[in-house]
Amino acid sequence: MRSLTLLKHNGMLAFLLPKSMLYVDSYNKLREHLFKNTQIVSIYDLGAKFKDVRGEQIILILRKSFSADNKVLIRTVKYKDRNINNQPSFLINQDTLRKMGKMLTFNKIEYYDLINKVSLMGEKLDDVVSGKICRGLPIGGNSEHIKTTGQGEEVIRGRNIAKFNIKQSIVLSFEMANKLSTDKIKYLKNKKIVLQNIFSSEAGVIAAYDARGILTLDTVTNIIVPDDKIGKYILALLNSKLINFYLMYYAFNCSRLTMHLDRSYIGLIPFIKPDSTIFNKVILLAEYSIKEKDPEEQKNMKKILDSLIYGIYSINKAEIMLIENAISDMLSKRSLW
């Protein structure tokens, strides 16, 4: 910000910055200021360019002036054997990025229209569950008060969660449990969806349904649900390609870093409740997936769910192809279905 104040009108600045500046919530005010007070000339998404630097980097070029119809050059480094000027690029309206509240850097312009379309659908998940999205108890999974077996409160940590299933639980000592907030414990002892809080674009969302109200640790994101049916329907959405695409591209801007699946991101997921026939069919498939232990059969179930969810969100064939290609680019072979 200081550098902008020193710049003359129509002067230009170029910054080498962490990619997280483009989409992480803590930079919201900075992005808003830049949208309103500068022309964003270009954004170069370099990926993890520097060997000894953690994370991903961008080059951001700004002009100290404002134009309502300014177009931004987006260029993403996709091919390692090409120089930066021979990478995929296109122009997009700055106002399109401003309305999203993020400086998203995709390698295809079609993704912006698709993200906008999905974002405007239905309600936000945060409203559906009345804002009841939170982390678990403030205890790490490696705490001395955590045991794999023995006497104590049953708890779940992030790595106990698989897609659709809770693999196993662990034990929190009664001594430690008695020191914790009784309100928090009572809150978590509800039926809920549990997710691994650490999100990786290689694995996608890892979520299961907790019908027993088991306590969770800080490495778990909890979505307290109003009833079983809504809970299982949301679980199906979270395990779909459409919602994984939405989180990977809109929430986390195709980042290869791990991110926290907290309320500020999860709560933005668009929620559509279909007619009762489709709604019940999705729930039935979710229940089959919860019971199914064979990974290949579970993948088959997810493909059927994807087909239903694409229909619920009115995703056409061309858009399905975009999503399928996007997911293939991000997920690991092991995680892909």
C-alpha cells in the first residue's frame, strides 16, 4: 500500500507475491482496495516456481489509475518446457474478478462463467445449517491425553475420517474432557458431518456422516445438521465432483498447497434441494456409500451421484466436460473416480 501512495498517476508497479494473496480471506481488504483504486494490468500465476521457497508465487502488475472497463491479462504457467510468454493466457474484465472478491487465475476463461453460474444458485450452506460449522475441541491429535484405546471419551481426529466413512475413533482422557467447555462438548455431541479440516487438491474433500454425536478434535471441521436426511444429502454434495471443483477453483484458486476447510469457505457452498424423488434417491445412494466398504464399488456409487447432482444444478454437457477435466488435473489418480 505504501508503494502505491508513492507512485505517480498512471505509474506502474510489479510485485512478486505469494499466490495466497489472490484468494485467502485475510487479504480481502487489500484486494478490495486494489480493485477500486488501480487497474490490474496482469497476473502471472507461476506455481511453485522457486526451489527453496515454500508455497506458490505470482507476479502482479498494477497501474495507478482506474477504468471501469479495464481488462486483466491472466497467464498461468502450465507447461514447464515453455517460457512464461508461451503459457495459456486470456483477457478478463477486472469487474468480473471484483464481483468474485478474488483474483482467480484459471487456465481457461470458461471456468469463470461456470463458477459464476454455480455461485448464484440456491442458498449458501451456511444458511442451511444456521451457521453451525466449526472446528472440534482445541486439542491436537498427538496430545498426551489422546490414546488409541482405553478409558475415556470417544473422539475423532482428521485422519480417522475417510470418504463417506469414519475408519475408527480414539480416546480422550476423562481428566482432560472434564476441563473442557461443557457447552462445546454438548454442541459437538450432535449428529453432524465431519470433514478432514486440512484440504488438499490431490485428495479433495474427505467427509463422513457421524450419526452418533462423537466428539472431534481440532483437525476436524463439523457441520451440525438439522436432521438425518439433510445431513446425508449434504454429505453427497461434499463428495461430488461439482462441489470439489467449486472448492478447488473458487475457494482455493487451484492451489497445490494444503488449506483449512473452515466455515468461511465451506459455508459458501451453494445448496439446492431438488424435488422429493431426486432428493430421496441422492440420500439412498449416500446411505449405500456409507455402508459400502469396497473402494471400487464406492467409486461407482459416486459416479451415479455425480450424474444426479449435475442434473440438480442444471450443468450441461459442455460444463460437465470442463468439470471432469478440471478434477482430473487436480486430483491424484488414487483419489479420482
